[in-house]
Amino acid sequence: MKYMNKAGDVLKELEYLKNSEKIKVFKKFFKTNEGEYGYGDMFWGISVPQVREISKRYFHDISFDEIKVLINHRIHEVRLTGYLILTYQYEKSENEKRKDIFDFYLNNLSGCNNWDLVDLSCYKIVGEYVLRNKEERKILYKLSKSKNLWEQRISIVSTYPMIKRKEFEDTLNISKLLLFHKHDLIHKAVGWMLREVGKQDMNVLRKFLNENINTIPRTTLRYSIEKMNKSERKGYLLK
């Protein structure tokens, strides 16, 4: 494939950082064996700080077409670079451009196919956009009902900016929609966001847990109550 100038430059810098020892670690860490959620993913063994450093140098003047080359790449860290570039572009853009980035991100999720790719990008684009554009929050509910594991994870993690603003309704609604999900990665994501709700208002978290204690997965419960005191945690675990 013939790459455009900026995408090609990014690829050259990333490939230069290849680390064969870390590749082995990453393949195990991101569950790439047959039957696991990351099956078939490929790595260059590049750390997140290294990826961030390159992303920050290139986000200013790289086009959507070139970003698409990156996020469709077979190598995990290349895709991560593309999505991080989008987060930096979003942060530095005006409203009209932010709408374009939001739309582009949602239309190009096929490369966002592991939990780190989701967690490092979605709330900084989708979450920040729907925080300020409430009419767009319906996309979170659409994603929560997707048959794609990663889109479902995006739906709940993207509520993080709203939690920080003490807007809990969408987090609680989507958490309830995902309580019966079968995958541990969704259980963890829901528990994580519920824990963040508790950091802002522990009574809101307690109410949600009390109302749903018979259906909440054990992993979700454990994650959600991490900031409670020991006796209260024990009480919920025994319920």
C-alpha cells in the first residue's frame, strides 16, 4: 500500500521503536490466543508513552484520510496512534471541527477492537461531545445494544465526562442495560464507571446497587465498591 506523507512518517517512527521482547508480553497481556478476545491481533511492542509522544507531534496537520490509514492498520500500536491523534485533534478544535471528529470516530470503529483502544479514546471524543450536545446521547444507547463487544464498552466508558460533571442518569441507565452481559470486559467497564459515580456521590451508587443487587455481576460489584470502607464492601459482597 502506498501511504500518504504524514501517515508514512508516523509508520516509520513507530516501526523504528519495535521491541521483540515486549511483543511477546503484549500478545499475552491483550489475550491474543485462539478463543480469546484479542485473537489474531499483532503488535510491535511499543509503550503507550511512546505512542503518545508520536501522536502529539503529528496531530496538528494530519488529514482524516491519513488517520484512516493508521486506524485500519494490522498493528495494534499503529491503530492506537491513529485514535490518540483524533483525541488530540478533538481537544484542540473548535465546535464545528469537533462534530466532524465525532462523526469520523463513530464511522471508523472497526480498528477500535481492544479495551485499551476503547478506553484511551472514546470518552475523550464521544463522551466529551455528548456531554455538550445532549441530543446526541442517543448514540450511547444505540452502541449499548450493538452486537459488537467494543461498541458496547464504548457506550458505558463514554459516560465518564458526564460523571465528572455529576450527570449520572445515562451512566446508570446504560449500566442497567449491560448488567446481563456475558463478557467480563463489560462487567469491568460497568463496575469502573459505577465506582466513578460513587466518587462523586456515594449515595447514588448505593441506591443503584441496592436496587440491582440481585442481578449485578460479581465482577461489576467488586469494581464498583472499591472506594467504600471495608465493612460496607463486605456487606455488599454478602448480599
